[in-house]
Amino acid sequence: MCGIFPSLRRDAARTAVLSDFREQSKAADGASELLLSNFGEARVPPPIVLGVASLPLAMPVEFELVFEIEPS
């Protein structure tokens, strides 16, 4: 999968949660595991995980990924 994307520059997840929910990182762990298995630990930054009151279009989870693109 690395091909033209040599590394990931930003890995962020936002989860729509109630105010007493404290396990946002567990909700995003699956995405982190997938990224690590495809890019390796050296190419994936630590994830940023936030719990928010709501997300656009009533989505439960939103991921933001910013990749470095290798020039051709």
C-alpha cells in the first residue's frame, strides 16, 4: 500500500460521544492497527483522538489522514 504514499503525516480520529464516555482511543484502535500494518511504525505518527458532542451528518466517527506524496 505504501506505493506513492511513503508515509502518513497526520492520523486523527474524532468520535461522537456522550460527556461521560472516556474510551475514545479504543474506538480508534482498529484504524491505527490497520495503518501500522500497512505502513509500519516508523511511517505512522501517534494518533490524535478526540471525543466531540457531534459530527457532521450524524456520523459516529470521523478520520483525518494526511499523507506525504512522493513525486513521480
